[in-house]
Amino acid sequence: MTLLTRETSGVFAIAPTPFDDDGAVDFDSLGRLVDFYESVGVAGLTLLGQLGEAPKLSHDEASRIVGYVLDRTVLPIVVGVSAPGYAAMRALTTEVMSAGAAGVMVAPPNILRTDNQIADYYQGVAAAVGETVPLVVQDYPLSFSVVMTPSIIARIARAVPGFVMLKHEDWPGLEKISALRHLEAAGDMPRLSILCGNGGLFLDFETERGADGAMTGYCVPELLVDVVAHAAAGRREESHDIFDAHLPLLRYEQQPGIGLAVRKYVMKRRGLLTSDAQRTPRSVLSGQARSEIDYLLHRLAERDGRISLID
Amino acid sequence: MTLLTRETSGVFAIAPTPFDDDGAVDFDSLGRLVDFYESVGVAGLTLLGQLGEAPKLSHDEASRIVGYVLDRTVLPIVVGVSAPGYAAMRALTTEVMSAGAAGVMVAPPNILRTDNQIADYYQGVAAAVGETVPLVVQDYPLSFSVVMTPSIIARIARAVPGFVMLKHEDWPGLEKISALRHLEAAGDMPRLSILCGNGGLFLDFETERGADGAMTGYCVPELLVDVVAHAAAGRREESHDIFDAHLPLLRYEQQPGIGLAVRKYVMKRRGLLTSDAQRTPRSVLSGQARSEIDYLLHRLAERDGRISLID
Amino acid sequence: MTLLTRETSGVFAIAPTPFDDDGAVDFDSLGRLVDFYESVGVAGLTLLGQLGEAPKLSHDEASRIVGYVLDRTVLPIVVGVSAPGYAAMRALTTEVMSAGAAGVMVAPPNILRTDNQIADYYQGVAAAVGETVPLVVQDYPLSFSVVMTPSIIARIARAVPGFVMLKHEDWPGLEKISALRHLEAAGDMPRLSILCGNGGLFLDFETERGADGAMTGYCVPELLVDVVAHAAAGRREESHDIFDAHLPLLRYEQQPGIGLAVRKYVMKRRGLLTSDAQRTPRSVLSGQARSEIDYLLHRLAERDGRISLID
Amino acid sequence: MTLLTRETSGVFAIAPTPFDDDGAVDFDSLGRLVDFYESVGVAGLTLLGQLGEAPKLSHDEASRIVGYVLDRTVLPIVVGVSAPGYAAMRALTTEVMSAGAAGVMVAPPNILRTDNQIADYYQGVAAAVGETVPLVVQDYPLSFSVVMTPSIIARIARAVPGFVMLKHEDWPGLEKISALRHLEAAGDMPRLSILCGNGGLFLDFETERGADGAMTGYCVPELLVDVVAHAAAGRREESHDIFDAHLPLLRYEQQPGIGLAVRKYVMKRRGLLTSDAQRTPRSVLSGQARSEIDYLLHRLAERDGRISLID
């Protein structure tokens, strides 16, 4: 069983939950997705995050999905265990860690405001999940309305030994990465693995600022793997060239509310999902939106030969 | 099995979830609470609402609590079934209705903004829970950030036959009650049972505006029962006299964040709860806060002889 | 010229802006109001706060109102100078302080989130208004969405010598007052004058926790003066008795959105304002709301002989 | 004097306010900026918008800037006149329209929630500014928290004859443009000029959905002019080619909080601004951020020959 460490790097793909047209979980597509992610070189997977459709699953469905993926792959798996109470968080964590997960991820509840509230909350999380379980803190102010300064992240990192990874999706967030690396270098906090979210919209520069990789769900994860690899090897021009080629589609996928529909539509066109159905309530793409995505895919295919589509 | 109707009236008490000092559900106290609520003349109970500690329960605990209460009492029981997806909402509804609940309550997700989004959402809810299940719509803008005008409530009422009760806790909300009753009188919408929340802070006037009762959790539910009875009988002075006597404590309990702690502390002092423990994360009363509540109870006891306390 | 100090106590009344029925500033009523406030024993007045109708005044009107009030009374006057830029804040401060104001009040812009952002902001304020100008910091999270912990208030107090008064309207806020007084006693921050807002809804206990008074606009300021005086003299029962008598009306006035309409209506009925007109856009009281207020005034008059009304 | 019409098209540039290093308005740079905008073919200019630094200007400074720009150019000028009260809005409108402005722009106050509140607000605006004054409604939910559906925009358009232009910056917003054009075609609302904001992040598709142009402040307005021209002429590939070349920089400039700093830095490097100073409080670019922008400009210059920089 692999556990997350402070040096974990690469791309952790956030997989969408595949449903068939009747709304049942589509395990065939899930298996295909997992195999695909392995084949393109991701470093791990993240399941049951706060966004996406995990909240629309029953407890049993969520457990079966985690079990299925853990059986299917040797990739390390991060599982989202955010819950309103510590008791439920502890129960979920015990369940998934004993099933073989690599760590758990916890988003801050949106009632937290002050530095002390945030620090206290994560000390409570650590007590609940256990000090030896690798913990990923999700820093996503635009969605959760909780703002964590570098100094408060450092304070949590000093107080919570299990906190080994930051899912960074503050926006703007480049200076935050630099500030955290600076605090580490000055000995003011232990090193964290920093994986970036926000759909990858700033991954070109985030990797240059010191991020270790990405944790996000862009519909062409090959791009994320490329950028992280180019950056790690110091190939700046190659990194930006491939990133810029994908940016028009990546930006289109970043639209709040319909991003998941875009993602599922592209993954269906790539042959990864049998259906792009979402559970209700949901947003639906118009015919014109689908043709815009088709156009972006067509333009992208001219610059990235790996994009092949199923009609 | 009693079901909610458009004429349901009286007080539906929102029961706190009793825990022992170790955080386990305390079914002894729960039974005592249910018996107490029956003895003071409430018309029903509401379980698993959005606020309070229901979100801190596991799925199994929540099911056991609903089952326990349904076994204990013949009072009609409303169960909160709000969920991010309609599939989970349907499953919960089927479970509790077949166990004997009187109806289900659904709060609007805080991403809804426009009239059409709200109307569409509740039409989806009706399709999910089934048209014959009595539905309570929770209108609580301060907490959910979703604002429903009288006209949008009327529109939902016309479109959704099962929508028979409004949990009204807009603030200020007196004009909304009058507006809804006016729309009903004009034939623009079917009658709704309107039960008021907000801890009862405006129940004196809400009953005069046409509300059918209260659905809230004030630690002295006898007051709520009194006000509704006085108002129904046209005893205006008596209604305001008893209401005003309780207002200092009622106001104290209404403080965001610590209200539940106040409520549990008083219920423990009244001998209803063995412990006032909350599950973590939680707010805690200081010694000075407890002595302030004691002082308010002492003053109240001089004006309301039913207040007897356990030291 | 009196300046605010760290020991300033009593009631600073927040005066509504009187308009005639055509929307022009009604200086006759303003003069009458000022005389009334003096006669009931307030310690000072606050003009141009963030709420109310000050933002609906032109720059010239606001200047004339400040000048008029400074000419009319020897009471110390606090002037709100909040502005998006420090340059405008400095200009306003220079203008009102040279005209004789006792200090300036600044609310935090709602984009501030972290402790450091808040501290930096107020250090910038101090540089802008000048270190010798008495500064009132407005702590009102429900309205401004900026949460200041006691420790951040202490930090600002240590860094900004001019910061002598806190307008406290956090909610719940009793523990914050105790925490600040404790920090002062421990030598961790200089003393602040603490005046409480929130319409006075917790003034009975706020004074017992160590607040120096109130800064709010309740339509019967005599009550605020009484509670502060009783508390200062240790007359606990008298303080709560008069407070409780006013609480039904005070609570009614606290309704978001229509509170100002309630306040102006009562002040018109008391003969203080010629008209209760507000500038547009505005909320308007229904006939039923006015009769509810009349009823509350009628009940109040039985318990507080000073309430006499003009029909 | 040109007035806005329902057919106005092209790019309305939102000019930053130039300051010198001491914080004074830099009219030399302002003149240079205006000449530059004219030279690259913008259709008009927008002054005193809600964002940017207009709120940091004194009333006199704002008036002088509007007067200066109206003297300098024959381009139509839109002036932001948003204000908390209608009286101030009317005064500002009268002032700028008599000085020669082409129309006024009003953002919705963030307390509006329901359809009726929004419609009522803009009917009040129309009464305040006068029915013959061309009105631009600013639809920017991410910033103002006010969500306007196509049907409510149609309702305002039917009720307010002066409402001729929509500043569209909903996000995602492509479907909204299509919906509005569909309502127009069906005769359900009069035609509106639709100019898009959001820094231009979706201008490639917005023009294809029926937008008439852009109203935003991207630091290379030539790109906006190009995209609008290509789209109007049906040159789809050329439009996307030039748009995609700029997208990496455009995306970088879109970062909340530091976007204006990026914009001013680029405009200084382009020789348009003497200083990139902002009035306090402000955000500041780090050295690394400046070098990232330099890198993006360097890459862009290889694809767009018009980018020449001053060192």
C-alpha cells in the first residue's frame, strides 16, 4: 500500500463519476477510465472530491466506487472525506484507509473565517482521522470562501504531522506557491507536496513556481502530465508550447456550472465514457456548445496528434 | 399514518440530537424529549433538519433516530431529506415515508439564484420524491442565500401538488405571510400551511399575519404552543404578554453559532437531556454565558411558573 | 474641541438623515433631533455611517450636515469616512477634523479576509488619516463579511496609536468583549473604548461584559442611556427591567431592510421628524406594519412613561 | 454628440486611470492613452466603471477626467454612474450627459436577489436618469452577486426605452447571448447592443453567438478590435488564430486582485503609461510576476508583430 508523502509529485487525476443514461453508476466506463489514466502516466487518482458528482452518490455507491478503483489499479488513491462532523470523517477515513487508500483530503467548511478558526479546524481533523494518515488540505477560496494565508498553512503544517500535501487552487495563487517554498527554505515549515487544481489554468507557471504537479480533472490529462514532465526537466519552451495549444479548450472547460458537462462530453468523444449523462440536478450542453467544443477539439488535434475522437 | 395537509397547524418542534459525553447518540434522552414534547402539546416533530447536528450523524444513526421516534410517538414527523442529488433524496424519502413519516422537508441548495432556477429545482424535487408525498419547502434566505418571492412560492405551489407546507423563516418576513395569504384569497395559489422558524423571534406577529404555527427549536416549546393557541383564540394581549416574558431568553438563544449550545444547556437544566454535549466541531459556552442564561431563566421563572430547573 | 479617548463612555446616537417629502434634507428636523439627543443625555453623535442613508447624500449635502450639527451642539461628533481609496479618506478626515469632529470611523472593505489583510488595511488607514486623529474601527461581520478576532483587534490596537474606540457589532459578540478586556488586563493591548451596535439587541449583557456604552440608532435612545447608566451604577435588575420592556420594539426595529423605516416612523410619531420619508431606493412600511408598531408603542408606554406620541 | 444606440458595435475600451508615482492623476498619460485607443480603432471608451480605480478618485478628479477625455476625442464615451441613491445618480448623469457623454452605465447593487427586485431597481434608474438617456446595464454576477436571467433582461428592455446596451459579463455566458438574440428574434424584446466583458476571456465565441463587440480593458486592445472585425466578416479561423495567440496573456491578466497591476505594467512597457502606480490600497506585482509577464509578451511578440515594448 503506497502512502502519500511530502515528496509525492506528478498528476493526480480527478476522475468524473460515469453514469449510464438511466443514472446508474457505469462501472465498465469507470474501469476504462482507470486504465486510461494509468496508460497516460498519471501518478495517482483522486476520488469523492467536493465538486463533481460525488455528493450525488449514496454511501453504498461511493464505497463500491472506491473499492472498485482500489482493486483495479496500483496507483495511489486519494479519497475526499470532508464531512460536517468529525465522527463521520473518522469513520470514512478508517474505511478507505483500511481498504488501501493513499491518503484522505479534507476541504474547509465555509463557515471558517479567521486564522485561528482554520488552524483549530485542521487540528481537529488530524485528531479525527489519526496522526499517521496522510492528509491533503484543499485550499480553494473561490469555492469554499475560506482564505488561507501562507502563514496559516505553515502553522497547520507545523502542528499536524500527517499534513503532507496541499491541493492548491487559490486564484490568483502563483505568489502563494513561492511564499510557501520560501517558508520551507527558511525552516519555518516542513516541506509539503503541492499539487495544483483550478482545472490547470495556471499550471504552466505553477510548475515554475515550485509546484510538484497537478490534481485536477482536465479532459485531456496527457497535457497535465506533459507540462509537469517538461517543467521538471527544465524544458520551458516545450512546456508552454503544449500548454498554450490546450489553453483554448482548457479555458472552455473552466466555465463554472457547465465545466463537468464539457469534461464528460469530451471524454465520451474520446471513447472513455459510454455516456456523458449526469445525475440530476445538472447542467446540459446546448447543440451550439457541443459544436464549439468540437471546433476546439478539431483545432487542438492539429497541434496535438494524440487527440483522436469517436463520432 | 398521519400525513401533513394544507391545514396542518400548531407547533412542530425541532428536536436537538442528544449525545452522551462520549459523543454517542443518547436514546434515553431522546425518548424523554419525545415524551416531553407530547406532554406540552406540540402538533408534531421535525427531524434531520439542515441546521443543528443532523449532518454530523452517520447514515445509520440518522435512520435509527427516525425509526426510534416513529416508534415512540403517534405525533406526525417531518424528516429533512435535502441532498445534493435527486437520487439520494428519493432514496431517503422512500425510506422514511414507508417507515411512517408525515412528510419530507427540502431546503434549496445555495447555488440557486433566479426565480426560474428555484421553480425548476422544486419541480425536480417533486419528481424525485413522488407527487403524493407531502413536501415542506424551507424558505430561509439568511442561511441558504436563496430568496423566494411570494410569487415564486405561489408558482411552485401551483406546479407541485405535494407542496402543502412552507417553513417560513425569511427575515423580515411578516409582509411575506400577508402576501401569501392575499394570493391564496385571490385564487392565485392553493392554500399552504405556514409554520414559522427563526427561533420564534417574530411569532407574536407572525400568528397575527396568518401563520398556522411554528416549526422551530426554542428551548421552552411551551411558549410556542401558548402563542399559537392564544392567537388562534384571538387573545392578543395574553399572546404578547407571555411572548414578551420569554423574549429576553428567546433572543439570547437566537445568537448564530452558539444558539444550539444555549438550547442544549437549558434543556439539560430542565432535566430533559442528560448531557448538553455536542459532536465536534462545536461551539462551547463560557462560564459567564452559562451564568447569563441562568439569570435569564431565573427572571423568566418569576413570570412563567412552568420553568423549573434541575441544579 | 473634544476628541475621543480610550475612556470615552456612554451612548453615541446614530442619527437618521431627515428628508422632507420631496427628498430634500430637512435641516429643521435635524436641528430638532440634535436638541433631542442632547436633552436625553447622549454622550455624542455619529454621522455618515456606512448604513442608513448617508451613501445617498451628495458630497455637498454630507458636508453641510456635518457642519450644521457641529454648529448646533457641543457634543463630540464621530464621522464615518470609509472610502475605497486612502486618498479620499484622508481628504474627508482633514475636512471634518478641522471643522471640529471628535474622531473618524472606518469600516473594513468586504474584500478583506485574512488577519494580515485586516491589520495591513488599518495600518494604511492610520497612515492616511494621520496618527493623531482618533480612529473608530467598525467591527460588523454580518454586514461587512470581515471577521476580526480579539487577537487581530489587539494587534491593530498595538500598531495604531490613534485607534481608541471599537464600534462592536459582532454577533454573537459577548465573548469578544470579555476576551478584549482580558487582553487589556494582561497587558497585551492598550485599553479601547468599546461602544456596541446591533441596534442594542444585547446591550443588557454587553454592558455587564465590560462595554463602555452603545453606538447605535434605536428610536428610543433614552433606553440606551438608561441601560448604560444602570450598568455603570451596578443596578442589574433595573437595567434588565427597562431593557426587557423595550425589547419587543427594539427587536422589531432590528429587521434587516425595514429597520430604518421603523426608526423614522417612530421618530415621526414622537414629533422629532416632520416626515419619515427616505430617499429612493427604499423600503416602505405597510399599513399593517405601522399598526404593529403602534401596538408595540402602546404596550411600551404602559411600562415607560416617557413615551408620548403625536397623532 | 453621439449617443449609444441599439446597434452600437465594436470595442469600448475601459481605460485604467493613470497616476504618477506620487498618486496624482497623470493627465499626460491619459491623453496618450486616449490617442492610442483612437489609433487602434476602438469604437468608444468607458470611464468610471465599478471596478478599477474610479472609486479611489475624488468627485472633482472624476469630473476633470471625464471632461478631459470628452475634450480630447470624438469617440463616444460611456460613464459609470452607479450610486447608492437615485438622487446622486441623477446628478451625475445630468452632469456627464450635458458635458457630451454618449450614455451612462449602472451596475446592480448587490442586495438585489429576486427578478422583481431587479426589474424594479432598473425602472427606478430609468426614472432617475431620464427616459431619453441611453442606459447600459452591467450584468456581472461574479462581482455583484446579482443574477439576471434572459427573461428578466427582456422584461427590463421592454419596460425601459432608454436601455439600449447590455454589458455582458456573466460567466458562463455564451448561452445567455444566444437566448437574448432568440428572444429578440421572437419579438419578445427590443434589440440590445451586447458588448462583452470578463477581460475578453470568451470573446472568440461570444462574437459568434451574436455579441456586437467588447467592453473591457485588456492591455492589448488591438486583439479585441481584431476579433470583433474578423467575426463580423465571417473569418472564423483568423479570429481564433489571433485570439489563441493572446489567450495566455489575456488569461494571466484575468487574475482577480492583480489583474489591474498586470494591465498597468504592460501598458507602461508599451509606452502608454509613464508609471504603473496604483492608488492605495492596492496589489503589487512581485519581480517574478513581472518576469512572467515579460515572458508572455516575448512569446506573444513572435506571433503578433504589433507588440513592441519599451525597456
